[in-house]
Amino acid sequence: MEVTKLIVLPAVLALFVLFLHFIKRIIKLRKLNLPKGTLGFPFVGESFEFLKANLEGKQIRFIQERMKKYDSKVFKTSLFGENIAVFCGPAGNKFLFSNENKNVQVWWPSSVKKLLRLSLVNKVGDEAKVTRRLLMSFLNPETLRNYLPNMDRIAQHHINTHWKGKEQVVVYPIIQLYTFELACCLFLSMEDPIDVSNLSSYFEEFLKGIIGFSINFPGTRFHKAMKAADEIRKEIKMIMKKRKVDLDEKKASPTQDLLSHLLATPDTSGRFLNEVEIIDNILLLLFAGHDTSRSVLSLVMKYLGNLPQVYEQVLKEQLEISQGKEAGELLQWEDIQKMKYSWNVASEVLRLSPPVGGAFRDAIKDFTYADYNIPSGWKLHWNTHTTHMDPTLFSNPEKFDASRFEGEGPTPYSYVPFGGGPRMCLGQEFARLEILVFMHNIVKRFKWDLVNPDEKFKYDPMLEPENGLPIQLQPSQYTW
């Protein structure tokens, strides 16, 4: 009996303390001037409405309806079991981007945390700064320019293998072969088509479980994603084991790819990333380095197919670049700098149809914003649609107009497909090169018509075409 009391009494006291803490929290929240909005049902909140809007390709509807109903500056909701304040407009973006490690820090749903573990996406504070600096020393323009000719070679080989001689292709799955092959080559020096294909198959399962409820039960998306992540890590670990030997024996170069870079380069404190950190960061970059670009390039193909006048201007710019080169000469850094109109086109695609709708932060202290109280522990969200489709920032926002990016370009904090501040997408320059190299090669080789010009795109979780975007190809008269 005495033993039972010793076990039960502390447990009861602990539950009582938790209950008091919960009541105290509720009383505190009721005294606060929280943003307007609704938290929906317990735990699930408005998650199903949010996911439904994503799958219908109407995330913008979910955001704009609540901005109009509650407040255009900030509103509250509940997603994935968390109370969330959605910050809107350039002022909201500026506040979140400029308050990293002051009032806020990065946060992701538990599905992301569990799948991407010790990668940069889950690190905060000084640890995040150090890891980001190490990764950026490989992903900066000065380093990537050395890989540009190889990127051009991969794009040409991809088009010759998967597009040449075809009357019809389904864009989304085929472009994934290009973006994933490119990521595997630059990050792991993996070029064998069978190895690339095998690894790619796991990423499809991984991607579908990345955002959502982290219910690790057989049959769920998250369970499949966890299993896929395990297989991807096993493959990276085998490659890393061999690479360590090759580096020791001088059979591999420290600048060969991202893997060699991480194995051979310490961070600013002199510390080398451990094995798990290297694997998790390469997993992150393989995922981010090809899925978002696949989405953007599919949308570029859609817009160029629907807008022949824009296609002709892109083609004209790319032909002028080719005409100044020797036969068979690969793209160089100076050529990329000449692709101003093509990048304006890609930027307008990113404005109209950003592959990722936004990201999350965590309030690390109580603060006030727009006269509302934001409690510590609440999650915060910024969303591209609050600015990209705002007619006061982009006149006629539904219209495709690449000239928006000429001169000084959009208002600060209004164009945010890559985020902003200390957490800005570190793969931005890699994505720019990946997109422009593909555009350069595809427009010279083909014109195309969309089989279904009105095909919808949906967020699942990246923006993707419902039917893969089939197109009819016509070979171009230009062969160089």
C-alpha cells in the first residue's frame, strides 16, 4: 500500500500542476487582445479546410477569405494542432524576416522535424547561422559558376534522352528526372541513371508526407515518408562511406560536390559536421533542390505554352546567346547574366504560382503586433499570396507581366517566393541556374501546345499539375 501511494501521489500532483498551468494559460489568453479569427475544432483546428484549399489549388482563397473577414494585417487560425497567427502583407513579412532570434525563430510542423531531423531547416540561433554559412560556401554564385557547364551538359543529355523524337510528353514527371539528376550530380556525384532512378522513387513517398499530421501508422502518408527517408539515408550513408576512403586516398576532390565539401570543410568554429548532420543536410538539399524547381519549370512550360508572345521573346534572347558561341560550346557564367528577360519571365511565374505557399515561425517571447497581443509559444505563418496577389502592390495581379521585374522591381517584402531575412532559401542561386539552363535548352529545341490549357495546379504539398501537364511537341528549326 505504501509503495502504491509513493507512485500514485506524485503522479496526481503532477497532473494537478499541469491542470493549474492549463487554467492559468486559458485565463491569460482571455485577457489578451488576440488577433481576430477562429481556432476551429479542438486539435484539428482549420487544418482540413487548409489542406482542402491546397488540393483544390486555392490556397489563396483560404488566406484571402480570412484577411477580408477578420483583418488584412494579421488573423488567427489553428493548423496541425497549433494556434497560429498569420501575418499578412509587406509589413507582416518584414516583421517576421527581420525579427529572427529576437521575437521569433523558425518552426515547422512535427512532420518536418521528424523527417528532416538535424538538417538546417530545424536548427535555430547560432547553430543555424554556422550551418547555413557552411552550406552557403558551396551554394554561393562564385562556387556554382564552376558547375555551370556541367549543368548545361546534363540538361542537353536529358532533352536528347527524354524529349527528342517525342510527339507528346507529360511535363511534370519528366522534368523531375532532370531536376533530380542535376541535384544528385552536384550534391553526390551520382550519375548512373539506374541509381538516380532508384533514389528518386523514394522521394515521391517522402514528399507526400512532409507537411501534415505526423501519424506514424502503417498506411498513412507520414509512415510511408518515414520509411522512404530511412532508405534515402541508407543510400547516402553508403556513398559517404566510400567517399571518405576516396578522399583519404586522393581519389576524390574536396571540391568535387557537396558531399566532399561537407566531409572536408569545418565550420567557422573549426568543427566538422558529424555523419548524421551531413546525411540529413544532403537529404534536405536533394529534396529542396529538385522538387521546388520541378514545380517552377512545369509552370514555366505552362505559361510559355499559353503565351506565344512571351515564348518568342525568350527564344530570341536565348538564340542571341547561342549565336555568339562556338558549336558545342557549353554555357558560361557570362551567358547567364545575359538572360535578363528569361529570368523576369521565371520571376513572374514565381509570383503568380509560387511552388511553396509560405513558411512558419515560433513566437519565442510575448510581443505586440498591429495592436494585437501575440503570446509566446504561438506559431506564426507568412504566406506569399498575401502580397503576390495584392493589386496595390502588383497592378492587375492576375495578369502575366514580366516587365514588373525591370528596373528596381517590386516593393521590398512584396515579392517573397524565396522567403527573406536570415532564413531566405539558401538554394536560390542554384534554382536560378537550374531554371535558366533548362529554359535555354528547351526553347531552342521545341515549341509546344498544351493538351489542356486550363489544367489546374494544386499544392500537395508543392504546386503540381493535376494531370502532369501533357504537351504536344514540335521540333524547332534551330539545332545548335
